[in-house]
Amino acid sequence: MNYRMTKSSKTILTKLMVSLLGICASWQANALTFELPDDSSTIVGKMQEGKTIAGDTLSSIGRRYDLGIFELKEANPSFDLMQQFGPGKDVVLPTEFILPDASHKGIVINLAELRMYFYVPKTREVKTFPIGIGRQGWDSPVGVTYIANKTKDPTWVVPKTIMDARKEDGVDLPKSIPPGPDNPLGGYRLRLAVPSGAFLMHGSNDPGGIGRRSSSGCIRLQPEAVESIFNLVPVYTQVTIVDQPIKIGWLGNDLYLESHLPLQDDDKDSTSLKAETKALIEKEIAKRPATIDWDAANRAEDEQRGYPVKIGTGTGPIPQEAVPLNPSATIQSPKNQLHERKKKQSQPKKHWWSTV
């Protein structure tokens, strides 16, 4: 028997397929993966635009496109952090990145942009994931360390510091939480080599905590992201943690600046950020001359939109450099060189993320 679809039936089916594709995308995404440029460029990805689907929040949009809540807020400053959106609202998707100023080896975490990069060994690939980091008072450190061990389906032995802090809030935590949906470590734990053993990279049972300061100092990832990292990286993989709210990078013969709002308690005010921006640009053009649009550079630093903005053009030819394959991610002589970030001593200015 032959059936002929009516126009209204086709419209309903099309809408259903679009909705299903949006749902599938939100669960299939687990990393933005890019080929490193084959010249001297240090920018990967490309800016995109998208549209909301009914019921979207910044958290659901972020999970669909591998972006964090604050990344989306920076790129879309008119959006409310707690807002629920109707269908069809335009969204700027900041899926273009200047690579952090750090060795292209193993895992690199930039606290200021709430993002992790993994340079896949023996390839020219870099994978990048949004992360949650330590909230104010529970800071994630900076420096170089490595993955000491990995555990699937971990039991969370609640640290006394967390137990005491939650008790002050009227919450009594058990001494341990077994694997399962109530475990805040999620399904995978990678322990970093700090003396206390208490600094982890792990999954989460709260997707809304990714892309903001939400943890007790550890690095949180979406469940599908941490599973991907767990399977990719061996023990002794190098982990470099930096705090770089301002990044400078090249795309072809054009120079770009990427500016993020510093962490709330960061030891940086507007004056020091402008000085840092100027110093970074001058350092870069001393190595590779360029004509700089200082008005554009100052505007990009001020606006802190979280994606690369063109600020200048090289005055010479594009350097022709052979780009090597990423080195082995593991370190030969395990060492731990973490230390605290520089922080303000006085009460920090309230930002839009201070109440989240």
C-alpha cells in the first residue's frame, strides 16, 4: 500500500527530526578537535553562529557545542546566566581559540578561559574541552604536574575540609559516596601528582557546573568528555596549568588578541591588564614585526568577549616553519611544580559570575 505524506505531515516530521538531531548532538559532543596549522599560526577553529531550541539554557547550549557557560556569556553579553530560551534565538558560538602560551605537550589547562587542551601525541591534533574549576576559596593551582593514577567508577572519600565546610551550610555528608548517579566525581577520576593526593580531574553529576567556578579546587569535565580523556591519556601524562586571561596569536599574517574576564579574585585590575596586554603585544612584534591597531587592541581587551579579535598585520612574509608532530605526552622524570595563583588581598569586585 502506498502512503502519501501531506504538507502538514512533512512539516511535523521535519520539526521532529530537527529536534532529535539537536538532542543527539548534545550527547554526542565530547571534544572540539582541530588539526594544528601547518604554518606559524597559533589559532585553531572557526567562529560559528547557532540558534537556540525550545527550553535551551546556557548549560544545554554549551553541552551541545562543547562550550562552557561563561564562554557563551562572554560571547553573548546580553544573555542571562539563568535564562531559559525559546526557539530561534541567535547565539554566537566562540569555537575559535588562540592556543595558550605553553608547551604543546600533554594536557594544558587555562584557568582564565575555563578550558583544557590535549595535544594528541604523534599527531598534529589538539582536542579541547570546557572545564569547571575551583570556586573562590577553593582555588586550582598553577604550574606543571602529571597524572599519577586513573580510576574508573571511583568511590568518593569525602575530604574533611569539604565535610566541615558543608556542615557549616547545614549539609551532613557521609564519609564516602560509592559509584553511581549521586557521586560528584562521575564515572572517571584522574588523580594529579600533588603531595596531598587531593587534586583531581574528574567527571560530574552536575553538567551545569562545567564552564564555571564550581568545584572544591579540582578540574571538572562533562561525563562524555572525561571518558574521552580517560581513554586517551596514560599515567604520567604531563599536565600544565596556566592562568592567561589575555592571549596573543597569529592566523596567517594577521595578529589576534583574545581577552577573558580574569578570575574573580585574580591579582589583576584594569590597569594591570592593559599593561599586560601592551607587554604581550610588544614582545610578539619584537619577534615578528607587525603594524598594530592599538584602538582595536584596547577595545578587545576591554570588551573581554572571549574569542580572537584581529589587532594587527605582519609587515613581512609569513614564516615558513615545519610544524612537528606533537611529542609524547608522558614525562620521563615525574615531578610536581604546582603553586598557588597570585590573588587579590582585598575584597574583589563583584562580577556577573560571583553569585553563581
